[in-house]
Amino acid sequence: MSEDPEDDVPIEGDIDEGKEEDSTQSLEERILELEKELQYSAAEIINTRQRLMRDKNEALKYGSANLASKIIPIIDSLARAVESSGKDKNSESIVEGVKLIMENITLALNNEGIEKIEIVENSFDPTTMEAIASIPCPDGEEPGKIVQVIEDGYKLHDRVLRAAKVIVYEG
């Protein structure tokens, strides 16, 4: 410490420089903070746009599911009508008309991506089928094999609209 007391007293210019330095550092930190927030906001906007596009594409792809779930029971009813009247020779023209209607409805559904679930090799697939009953497995048959399809299943692209209802051999 110097012997002159005036040497230890800060000069007014020194105080202003310290405040100015703190103020500049504080502003730089705030600018960095705001730049980081801006980057996060820009990333959030990009993510939102991508999510909206994905939702829009999914809505277009699966938008017909509601209508299909209403039409599929009609196809089942028409099929039962054809089966039950197939024995009556007087109703052949009606049966042919109903078959044409079923073909047209099926074609329209296929154009929308709705397809009947195919039963492959009569083996039960729990992802696309529902076992509504099981019967004892006879000798020489494989457990889990489909005995009878009670109601056809349908899918829209890769989504199951209605599982196929089947009877299977129990194991």
C-alpha cells in the first residue's frame, strides 16, 4: 500500500470502465442465450412441420377406414344372401345381380387399399385373426389349424380393420 492515501482511491474513470465491461459481458451472454433460444425455436418449427406432414399423410392413407368399417358388414350380408339363395333356381338373376354388386363394392374397397385378409395355409395368425371357438384336434391334424372361417377379416394397408373370425383345432 502506498503511503499517499489518494493513490488507493479509485479514479472515477476506472469505475466506469468496470461497469462498462460487466455490462458488455452481460449483453454478450444474453445474446448467446437468445441465439440458443432461436435455434431451439427453429428446430421446433421444423419438427412441427414434419409431424403435420406425417399426420396429413396418415390421414390420407387411413381416412377411408371409417367408411370401410360400415361397408364391410354389407358385403357379408350380400354374401350370405347369395349363399342362402343359391339353392333356389328361380332367383338366379337376383343372385347374379347381388354377385355383381359385391364385386363392384370389393373393387372400390381394393382401390382404397382395403383388402380381405388372406388365410395362408390354414394356420392361425393372432395378429389378423380371432379364434371364436376351438374343437378337439383329431389325429393327424396340427393344433392351431383353422377348421372354418366364420367371418372374413379386412385390413387397410397394414392396419387390421376387422380380424377374421375363425374356428381352430385346439392343442
